[in-house]
Amino acid sequence: MEKQKLLQLITALARQNVLTKEEVTAAYDAGANAGGRGTRGSWSTHTRLSDLLASVGGAVVFLGVAVLVGQNWEALNPLTRVLVTLGSGIAAYAGGVTLLQHKKYGRIGQAFFLLSALLLPLGLSITFYEAGFDPWDPLASTIVSGVLALTFLSSFFLIQ
């Protein structure tokens, strides 16, 4: 139906007291909340694109940190190695928790969680290595996996 004809029909029905303002508003709200923004663009498509770009951004930041550390690994002292890897992972995790508490920034918070999920295992392994333990040892790998599982599961249940 054409927009002008539809508006004329609504006007005629309102004059006859067949249709109320509340009914028109309710119908409009139901249509607006159906997951789209009309024919000009889909809200869900926009949201999926921004989610994808936020995740890609998190992966790019991870790659940037990995390249920076990889190129300067020998020049970094042990404390700096731990701070760059584990510290970045903890900061990304804290940022993700903080952002997920606000509905407006929840999607960005998920990108920070992705970044922390990539950096924390690396940082914990580097910490084991610098402390004199073999990070490839099954016990060390189990400890890293357990710490990460407890961290992310507890944050999952606390944020919900």
C-alpha cells in the first residue's frame, strides 16, 4: 500500500471512531520493534556489521601486540615481558567487564573479552617461563587452562 493512501485510511478510520490514537501508536511501536528500521536499512544488519568490526578490531590489536613483542623480545627484560603480555590481557579483561556492565557498550566489551582471551594464556605462559617453569609442561598448561576457565566462567555468571 502507498504511504499516502495508508495515512488517508487511518485518518478516515479515526474520524469514524473505529481507530484510536493508542491503537495506531501500538501498531507503530510493534512494527518499529520488530527488528528493522524500515526499508532504508536493517538494524540487525548494522548491528552484525558493527559486532564483526569490533571483533576484527580486537584481533588486530592482539596481532599488533604480538608483533611488537616478537620484534623486541630480546630487548625486553623479564618484568617487561610479563607486563606487556599478562598486563595487557588483564587490562583488556577489566575493560571488557566494565563495558559489559553498560548495555550501550556491551558489544565493545565482547571485543575486549576476545582480546583478553587471546592475551591471557600467552601472558600466563610467559609468566611461567620467566619464573623458571616450562610453560609446555602438562601441569603448567592445566594450571593456565584452569585459571582461565575459572576467570571467564565466574565473570559469565557474575555479569549475567
